[in-house]
Amino acid sequence: MATTTTNSQISEKSKIWKVIGASSAGTLIEWYDFYIFGSLATIISAHFFPHGNETVALLSTLATFATGFIVRPFGALVFGRIGDVVGRKYAFMVTLLIMGLSTTLIGLLPTYDQVGMLAPILLLLMRLLQGLALGGEYGGAATYVAEHSPDGKRGYYTSFIQTTATLGLFVSLGVILATRLGLGEDQFKSFGWRIPFLLSVVLVIFSYFIRMRMQESPVFMQMKAEGKASKSPLRDSFMHPENRRLVILSLLGATMGQGVVWYTGQFYALYYLQTVLKIDFVMANKIIAIALLLGTPFFIVFGGLSDKIGRKKIIMAGCLIAAVSYIPIYKAMEFYSGWDAANPTATPLNPNVNMLILMVWIQVIFVTMVYGPIAAFLVELFPTNIRYTSMSLPYHIGNGVFGGLVPFIGTALVASTGNHFAGLMYPITIAVITFIIGTLFIKERTDVKWHS
């Protein structure tokens, strides 16, 4: 009897790791696809927008980058409904193919010099498709893993999905650096920047065949068998007063702050190093990549910790600590970069790279605090029949709109005021608002049971 029980436990553990592996592989690739654009923003701006004003071109690129985030909530609605009606697996199979196609096509687009204003229009269209796809992907993957996870372990197991966003950014930086170093600066700027986009087709095909072998979520299948599936997930998610209240609270009291902390600690830090402190492109990307690599294990640390002490405490602490720390951290980044106020456009000669890595790594730790537990936090708020739809919308508004606008708003505020730290006011304000609302109005639900 004991042997049978042990074998059953081993089989269940093996199954959950296969689920995590297949889900994570696809989600990582989708994040890779999505973030290549942001990582190459300074180069893309030179190819797809009119020449003459580098700041305007960069802001135009960042605005195009932001549209991919802004459209994510619409993807959440479309694919969330599919996921709650048809199934989790089907929804994120479709999103994977849309993401792969749109990313690959970016690598084939003509430039502004070749086709004029058609170039940025096509770029925007591909970016919108990317945003729609990612809007459906994350909620499906997080829900799928959570519904396979045993009670009391959802924070730990879903935290592996949480690593994929940062790992996707890390992989995108790694591919970009390898291509840049292999081709040299001139060739990379001329045509080499296309290679990371074109590689997407290989990665997506690989992930697609892995996901084809996956089974549907057991919690979802049980709900369907019992006839409890929602016929109108959108109506049930947003018209029912109690569920609508939870959607709004999860946005204002969790994902909004989590989103700005995520994008400040990774993307805004990259733009700040390159555009404000004038750190060399390769060095700036290496700094971010090393900090991400060193910080990524803490997603799992905080995800596992949230099973023991609760999700809310960790997320709220991350928002508050980030808000009070950003200005001192960015002042330290300015100091250790060797940036010269008397010659602000010059590349610093002797930046303290190790200290810059440390400053970015600290920001990544804030990211892991708010992001590691967020998937488990969201899936536990909503019932199975509307979970995909209900959790996806606040997640993608918080991350796509509030978080995705961090680089654009931050860069614009610095450009308009001339104050290096003005761009931090936006994420600080949002993080503080989330801390207050989340602390006062959201209840912990870590102990919710799904399995008998």
C-alpha cells in the first residue's frame, strides 16, 4: 500500500513538472518575441521613423512598443473567453502561433528609407498582433499550471511560469548580444538586428510541438463534466457585482503596482543606462543581462515563501520598498556610471560596472517580490468557470498599460524636464497607490482548496 502511494506521488510530481516545462517553454518564447522589440528600440527607431531628431524617433518607437502593451487587455478578453469556454490548452496554442508569425514578420519588414510611412504602419500592426497574442498567453499558462498544482504549493509551482518573463528578456538580450558581437556594430545596425526576430520561427515551431502533447487542465475538465462551465465568461466576469469588485481590486491593489515595478527594474533601467547615462549599447545590455541572471532564482524563492506566509504580504512589501528606494538607487547609478554633467552626451570612460550590476540587481529583487507570487494570487481570487478571463484582464491592464508605459512616460518626462529622476515619479506614485489599496482592501486567499 505504501509503495502504491509513493509511486502515485512520484507520478503526480513527474506530471506537474512536465506541465511546467511545456507551459514555461512556450511562455518564455512568447516573452522573448515580445521583448526583442523593446531591447532593440534604439536601433529600430533609426530604421522605421523619419531621420533628423533622435529623441523624437526613440519616443515614436517607445510609443509603438507601448501599443503592444495597451492592446494586451483586448487579447485577454478574446482569448480569456476562449480559454474559459473551449479550454486552456487550445487558447494558448493559438496565441503561440500568432506571436511567432508577427515576430518573424518584423524581421522581414521594409524600412522607412525603402517605403516611407508604410514602414512604421506595418511595424505598428505587427506590434498590435504581438500584444493580442501575449494578452491571451499568460493567463492561460498561469491558470493551466495552477490548476495542475496541489493545494499549498501553487505559489511555488506557478513561480516557474513567473520566471519566464524575465528569462525571455534575458534570452532576448543574449541573442542580441551574440548577434551584435558576431557581426560587428555596423553590420548589426544595418541588417543584423533582424536575426533575433527571424529566429522566432524556429523557437515557436519547437514549442508548438511540445504543447501539442499536453492534456487539458483537470480542474477545467471536471468543471466541464459537471456542466458548470460559463456560457458567457465576459458577462459573468464583469457584470456580476462581486466578481467585478475583485477584478477592480486586483488591478488597483496588486497588478498595477506590480507592473510598474517590473518594467522600471528591467526595461526602464536599460533605457536609463543607454539614453541618460550614455553607457555603451553592449555594456548596458550586459549589465541588465547579468543582473537578470542573478536575480531570476528569487522568483521561485518568493513564490515558495508566499505558500507559507501569504501572497499579499510579499507583493505589498515589494511595492513599498521599491517606491522608497528608486531615487537613491538611480542617483547611485548616475554616480557609478561616471556620467559627466559638464559633458552629458559623452560616453563615460570608466563606469563601475560591478556597482551598476548591483544597482540593477536590487531592482530585479523588487521585481521578484511583486511578480513571483502574482500568478497564484490572481488565480485564487476567481472561480474556475471564469478564472482565465477574470485574471487575465487586470493582469494585462496592470502590466500592459500601467507597466508598459513606464519606458515611454519615464523617457518623455526626462526629456521634457531635463531632470534625470523625473521619470521615476510615475512608477513611484503607482506603486504607492497599489500598496495603500492592496493593504486596506484585499484579503489573503492562500488557503483556498481546489483538490479533495
